[in-house]
Amino acid sequence: MLNGKHIILGITGSIAAYKAAMLCRLLVKEGAEVRVIMTPLAKQFITPLTMATLSKHPILVEFFNPENGEWNSHVSLGEWADMLLIAPATANTLAKMTTGIADNLLLTTYLSARSKVAVAPAMDLDMYAHITTQQNLRTLEERGVAIIEPAAGELASGLVGKGRMAEPEDIVEQVKAIFAEEQRATLSGKRYIVTAGATIEPIDPVRYITNHSTGKMGYAIAEELARRGAEVKLITGRTTLATPEGVERIDVLTAEDMYNATLKAWEAADGAVMCAAVADYTPISVADRKLKKSDDDMRIELRRTKDIAKELGANKGCRTLVGFALETDNEEANAEGKLERKNLDFVVLNSLRDKGAGFGGDTNKITIISRTAREEYPLMSKREVAKVIVDNIEKIER
């Protein structure tokens, strides 16, 4: 359940901080990638070295490294995470979360987080029972924060009552349950097609025409759709990527192959995301033997391939259709033209002029353009971009 999940573990200034070491270890053992943010006071209760060793990442405390000026971006951290888990969460931190006070890196990350947030309160029984703390917990819960209830028992003060942070094993189980609840939701019962990767147009038995697409963006979208309960058919060109869990994969080679497979799948689909880099042209004739080099120039005559997205758009009905536009110039005008010509619900624009966008890398920078809106997003991982795209699909489905 937690394999591959990105979890930020926030540790605040509580005696229960010692439990964070075991909690971190258990999360990593479950396959999660854990980044730890500590408040300055938390360092008085557990050392950053301990948490760095267990998480296998440097510990973040301040907004920047005073030795080299390296910035710890709360925005990037908030985008990276699948969950922000604050354990232990003191009464002070809960109050600041409720009122929007952002006086440390953990709190600014909370305000930037797009992910699920969970807190495991830890404090003395009177502090926990206080009307202010209880109101703050109710407010956070109303805002979507998951509250991992503290246990009753002997407290650091020597008193006995409710306020002990839940045990690490129990917290991990509740984190799993939160993710499981997310996965059951939203797109259950929907059937989606995702096209991904590059097509290959043969010239002879050895050579072919293709492009630099690796399929990473399409595979991330297929994975995110499946995570939200959709039945996904991933129609893919050649790639080295593993098939996402819960996704039906259909391998194709040429643009013609992808056209046929996609139209067949479209008959029973509720929507499609056209992410593949399909060749616009293919050789008119393919040699059955390797073409030998000579002293003369070689000319290959090409013909136009079929426009898959346009064909789907012409038979769209009330279904959802999303396209991509990778441009190098006149980006928005070209994307808007594609939106109209192909009858798309929205188009995802990225430009090769943006550093970190385009083929091969693990990041992308996109603008989503529909007939009524235009929203530009910062540079993000392709996994995070997939979440944004599926969020926009969900808006249409509602």
C-alpha cells in the first residue's frame, strides 16, 4: 500500500518525538520514501542525525542552509508529497495550523501541501482536553486533515489519561487506511484509454523513423487514473517502462497500430488521454531488405498518418477527451488550435523552450487550456503533473 509513496514526516517539539524514529523506520520498511522536517524545538528531543540515518535523506529544519545558501523550498516539498504526516503534533503546532501561522519550515510546507495531511497529537491530558485544542482539532478535521487519535495511558507528567501519541505501528496502519480510502474513490467504474510513448515507422528491416518520447508522462497518467479507481487501457509504443499496477497494457509499434488499437478501445471507453508522440508521417513504402549506402543522396517519400485524437473527437459524444501539445513556437495559439480542431475538453501544453520540460526527463512544466480557462503550473515531477491532469479530468466527470 505504501510502496513508492512520498511521505513528509513532520516532527514537533514533544517528548513523543522519540517515537518518530520507529515510525520513520516502519514507513521506509513499507516501501515509502520519507523526507523529515523538524521544527527547531524538535531537535531538543531527537537528533537530526538519527532521523537522517533512518530516512536516508538529509533532515530539513530551516528555510535555507546557512553554510551555502541552499534554499529548502516548502512549495516543492508540498508538491512532492503524497502525504504530510505530523507526528508528534503538539498543541502549539495544531493551533498554528488552524490559524495559518507559518513561522517555520514545517508550517509553511503544510500551507503549500496539495496532498493528504494527517496529524498524530501528543500532549498532556489537560492540554488535549482543553476546549481550544478540541476546537482546533475539529476545525482541522473539517478542512480535510486526518486526525490520528492519541491513546490513553501514563503521560510524561506522571498523570494518566488521553494524550499519548499513538504507537508507530498503529499510525502506519492508519496511514495505509487513508491511502486505501483515497484509492477507492472518485473514478471508480470509469473506463479510460491512455496512449503513451513513441511510435516507430519502419524504413527497412533495420531503420525507422521515431522521436525522443520515453512514455514517462503517459505512464504516470495511467497510474494515477488507476489509483483513483478507473479501469485503464494503456496503449503504448516501445518503452523500457514497467506496466503500472492495475493497468491493462496494449503494446503497439506504428502509428497505424496505435490508431487501430485506440479506436477499438474507444468503443467501450468513457474517456481518453492522448499522450503518445505519434508520428505525423510514415514512409509510403517499406523496403524488405536493408537499404545499402551509396554515393547518391537518399530520398524517402512520406505520407500523412491518421490523426487519432481528431478521429476520437469526431465521435466523442459526452465522453472526456484530453490532448497534449508539445510546441517550440507560438505555443498557446497552436495549442488552442488543436483544442478546437480535435474537439478536446482540454489540452496540456508544454514547450521545449522550458527547461526541465519535454521528452526523457522526470519533470514537466505545463499549461492546461480549455475553452473557458487557462492555468499555468510550475515545474513539477511528471508524477505530480499526472495528479494535476487527473484532477482536471475529475472536474469534468463531476
